[in-house]
Amino acid sequence: MPESPDSSSDIIAVTGASRGLGAAIALELAGRGLTVGCLSRQGIGPAETVAVPDELAARMVMAKCDIKDGDSIRASLAALSDQGYRLRHFIANAGTHIAGPSHKFADADIATLLDTNVAGTFSCLREAYQYLGEGSVIVTIGSFYDRIGAPQNAIYAASKAAIGAIARTLAVEWARDGIRVINIAPGYIETDLNKEFLESDRVREFFKRRVALQRWAQPDEIARLIAALLQDDHPLLSGETIYLDGGHAITHGRI
Ligand SMILES: NC(=O)c1ccc[n+]([C@@H]2O[C@H](COP(=O)([O-])OP(=O)(O)OC[C@H]3O[C@@H](n4cnc5c(N)ncnc54)[C@H](OP(=O)(O)O)[C@@H]3O)[C@@H](O)[C@H]2O)c1
């Protein structure tokens, strides 16, 4: 049987739903008739950053959540529960990116990346666990940087490799509860996180030469796979990292 929410009180929580990929995931899920808990530090959802039709906005419930703060995560999940929603699936999308030369990468930047991407993601899943159950799917957002050597990205790449490890471990540990965990590792997606970087001619030229599909992703292309994974029936899919990078990481280059 498909594992999509079947009751009007079921809700899918998405962290970092205020913009970028998280907003696209929230929109895609709402567009499929599902109710979405939009967790963000400001307690805002996609409607605050992009045009959202009223009928989709009506399926989004906002909650303030800073994933670096355990109390904040607990309060946001309790707020959804207090409003009568049953947490069905959890999308751990929120994350941050800092790049720079490794030989002078600042302690504060190391801490921000690890506290947000690794500890923050893990804390969200730890707190979500008590609300999830048989048939629940957790989706984490990693990155294809976990399997390439992207200069000036040692700690970001390490944080995303750690997310893959967390997904694998929890997939095994929580299998007995009927919870599956899938790590989605996108290539470049056009969002605030890298818009400036992607706009340069040098980068466009690089994509033409070096990436099988010759382009980067739009957020809705990643969101569609995530929504399909929640709605389709894939009972054996757990603990895996799925790369969604247009063949970027495996392309030798166009000669
Ligand atoms: N863009 C890419 O090319 C790319 C590629 C691979 C993987 N990813 C991953 O995809 C995910 C989304 O990235 P994006 O490109 O959509 O980035 P983005 O446009 O910068 O959005 C980041 C989101 O994360 C939220 N966030 C950051 N720190 C948070 C915290 N402490 N607590 C709660 N929310 C927090 C932000 O919410 P606020 O409104 O509170 O700031 C925002 O909604 C990240 O995990 C990123 O590493 C991105």
C-alpha cells in the first residue's frame, strides 16, 4: 500500500521550508493535497518568499524552529501535535553552506557547519522519532559533495557525508519501528545558497564541458522525487543515498 498520509490530520514536517529547496518541497507536497508543517527559524513558509496559490497555502502550517536548538525543535513538534496533527513523515532539509580556503578556515565556520548540518539534523530526527511510526519515512538532504573533492568545501562535504552516515544508521536502528530513512544527495540546485556562484559565465561553461546533463537543477526537480518517495510504495528502500546530480559526480568530462 502507498505510504502517503491517509488522514486529514496527518502532517509532513519540512525543516528550512522558508525558501530554496525546503520551500519547493513544501509546495510540491501541498500541491499533491498533503498537509505540510513548515519549520523555519522565523516561522515562515514559502508564501512569504514566493507566490503561493491560496489553496496550497491553506495546507501549510507554520512553526518556529531553529535546528541548532533542541528546545526549539521540541517546541515546534509539540506545537504541531497540540494543533491535532499527527506527524507522518519528516524531511530534514535545513542546512547551511560556508566555503573557503581550508588552510585558514575559521573555527566559528567549522562550528556553524557542524552544529547546523550534522548536530542540527540529528537532533531533529531524534526529536521527531517519538511522533513517527509504522510507515513513516524520514528524508535527509545530503549532497553529492560527499563523494567528490570540491576545493574549499572540506567541512561542508564532511557534514554532508555525516548526514549519509546518520541516515544509514537510523535506517537500521529504527527499522523495527517501521520507519525508513532515505538520504537525497543533490548536485547543484539554483537557490539563494549558490545563486551568485551559478550566475557566472565560467560556471555555465564548466557545466557544458563537465556535467553529463550540462545543467544544474531547479528546486522543484528535487522536490518531485522526494514527494514521489513518500507517496509511492518502496518498502525495501531504506538507508540509501540517492544522488540526484544529472550525472555530475560521475562525468569524466566531454572531450
Ligand atoms: N543549493 C544547492 O546547490 C544544494 C546542493 C546540495 C544540497 N543542498 C542542501 O539542500 C538544503 C537546502 O538548501 P538551499 O539551497 O535551499 O539553501 P537556502 O536557500 O540557503 O535555504 C536554507 C534553508 O535552511 C534554513 N536554515 C538554515 N539554518 C537553519 C537553522 N539553524 N534552523 C532552521 N532552519 C535553518 C533556512 O531558513 P531561515 O529562513 O531560517 O534562514 C532556509 O530555509 C541544505 O541542506 C543544503 O545543504 C543544497
